[in-house]
Amino acid sequence: MSSRSRDPKSRGEAGAKKPWGGRFSDTLDPTVERFSASIHFDRVLARHDLRGSRAQAHMLGRTGLIAADEAETLLRGLDLIEKEIAEGSFPFDPALEDIHMNIESRLHHHVGSVAGKLHTGRSRNDQVATDLALFLREVCLAIERGLLGLRRVLVERAREHVDTILPGYTHLQRAQPVRLAHQWLAHVESLGRDASRFRDAHARIRRCPLGAGALAGSTLPLDRQESAAELGFEGPTRNSMDTVASRDAALEFLSHAAITMVHLSRLAEELVLWSTTEFGFIELADAYSTGSSLMPQKKNPDVPEIVRGKTGRAIGNLVTLLTVLKGLPLTYNRDLQEDKEPLFDSVTTLRDSLEVMSGAIATLSVRTDRMAEAASDPMLLATDLAEILVRAGVPFREAHEVVGRIVGHCTRKGIDLRSLGRADMQSFHEAFEAGADELLDLERSLESRSLAGGTARVRVEAALAEAETELDAEERALEAREAADPASSRGMEAS
């Protein structure tokens, strides 16, 4: 493309005036304007940007860097902008590039030239980092709350199904009988680890970037400690260069989000399998299913399928930011603009997935008859036969070999394992003292697994009680942390 064809004036386009200084004499090429604009996605940070700007105005007023009445004027203008955004009347302008310049320009519209004083001692670099820190603190708490809700649903449904027995699977082959409560509590465990990761991530976002400047701080007597305290941080960040260069918190969130989505995807996969005619273990509520555009008999498990599919987005978002960061020198580089779209997308994806999975599990119907039928297969108790021999002093490897021959015999003959009498069993090993029908009992098998973490009723009941106690304690702690940061208690509704 020729230089003339790139000139906006040659195409009759005005281009955008660069709003951040007098260094440039020409307008921005409209193609570059479109390419570099981020207002269509970073407007999510509007509330956080206003919060940081209020802290900046307070600090500038208290330190005397601006007059008290100027600080009040700035605060009134920021209030007007917040009202416009809430009402949907704020004039977002792509020519102003991002949410920060949009708010600054609108502030100038409302209060005049004093708006230019708000940016005293502040760079967009530390401004963006501050907005992002505030956003991440909020969403970490909100994801914790979503995980708490889903775990409560799983525990409640597990409480209903302590006596519901189904096969547990390895390699998608029937393996051993388990209680449905035990299986759903397995998901409570993995999602609990997810919650702890977001809790840890929130705790690490404890220092405030505001006042770090472009990369080297400021010669002005800013009060970074005051700004940090107003925004709910324990103090300012300790290195100005790291402050504007780091995206660790966003990366950590994306990593935790990807792991959580993988856990949700595994739970979703079970719902998809169990709702098939072949399994028939559950039926999803109509509100969480769809039909076919052609086949009127179909009831499709679209909700868990979409959760399973969206997991790829969360994994991809993590890889995107890792790739953006891997080659960046200190400090700020415009590449870092690419941190926000994957972050915002993962927040929305995870939030929605937690919500729909909670609803799907809360409303599904369990086909206890189909589960019981599948769990009645005596082959699921083959390991019990091996352990009977072990208790008689037979080495486990020998016992395993013996029971393997018994299973092979029944399979080749097409006979039920329970049809083997005492003499039949002793033909395989003399240590068997009874026939298979007497040796094998489903309830006894479950109850004998009474070690910690096992499927015996006493263990499952204890695990349910422990989970309920832990969830209550987590909720109280989460409420206290939300109360300590009122902006965070709003959750992700604004996201």
C-alpha cells in the first residue's frame, strides 16, 4: 500500500486526534484506530476505573497537589459519569481508544480543564494495572461464591442418594459398586480445591499498583499508602517496574479457571453419558435440555455438552496469555492489551458454567432402578473374591490370577458367577470355603470398605457432615471478605 493511500486525508477521513499529548503532529490512521481500540471490551472495567480515579482525586486533594475544591469538582464529574454508564447514556467513543481515555474525555466534558489534573502523577500503565487488580479481586470472590453454590447442590443431592448404588467405572468399564453420594462427593472434593485456588489468588492481589507511574514512579509527593488503603489493599506495590509489567494475577486466574472448567467438563461428561438410553441413569429437566430440529423424540443434554465444549475456550485463553507474556521485556508493552479479552471471556464462561451446572444437577431426576440393575452385575465384586483369598493367606498376585481364571471361565461358558457352588470355587482354589453366591453380597461389599475415603455408609455419612460443616465455614469466611471490600460483594453482575 502506498503512503498516499494510507493517509486518512487522501481518503476523506478525519482520523483520530491523539488525546494524550502534543508529541504528534498528525492524526491517527483510521486503520490503526480500529486495530488498536479496546473500548469494545475494556469497558467492563469502567466501574473499577471510576473507583481508582476517585481514590486518585482524594489523594491529590489531601496531599495538596490539587486544591480541595478541584478534588470535589473531579469527584462530582466522576459521579455523573457513573450515572451515565448505569443509565446506558455514556457516549463510548472508539476514537478514544480505551475506557480510561473515554472516562477522562467525558470528565473534561463535565467539569472542564480541571479534568486534566486527575492524571497528575498517574500513567495509564499503573491505571490499567490498578483497574485489573480491582477487577480480579472482585471476580475471584464471585467465582468462589459460584463454586460454593455448586458444591452445596452436589452435597444436597448426595444426601438424597446415600443408598443409591451404581457401578463405578475405570476405562469406562464397570469396575466396582459405589454409592451415588460417594461419586458426587468426589466432585465436591475437586471443586473444593478449585475454590481454594481462587481464594489464594485473591489473597495474593494485596498490593496496589496506583502511583507506580509509567514504570519508575513519580517525582511528585503522591501518597501511595493512602490510595492503597482507600481501595482496600494492604499497601502499595514494592517495585514500580514489576507493577506495570506483571500480569501474574490475570495469568493465575486463567490457570485456575482452566482447571475448574476441566473439572466441570468431567462432571458434564458424566451427565451426558448417564442421560443416554444406553445408561439411562438420569434424566435432565426440560429446562436444561433441548430437542432436535428434525427428530421429535430427541431430548438432548445440551447444557452439559456446551459446558464440555466451552472448556476449550478456557484452556485456549490461558495459552493465549502465556504466549503473549513469554517474550516481553520489562516493562509495559502494548502487547499487554491482549490480556483482557481472554480474561473477560474466561470470567464469563466460568461464571455461566457454574450457574447452569448447579441448575442442571439440582433439577435432574435419578433413575435408581437403572443404577441398581447395572450395579447388580456380580463381576463387580470380583476383587472381593481376591481379597477373600488374601485374608486366607494367599499372596495377592496369586489371588488375582485365580479370580481372573474364574472370570474367564464364566465368560467363556456364558454363566453367572453366582452359579458357581463351593466345589466349583474350590476347583480354582481350596481356600474358598463357600460358593460364590454366599461369598458375594453387594451391601456387605460396600460396608466392608470402611477405610477413610471409602464407600461404607458410615464413611459417606461422615463425609457429608464434614462437607456441610466446611461449606458453612467457607460461606461465613467469604461473607466476611466480601464485607471488607464492598465493591467485591457485588459479584460479577457488572461483568
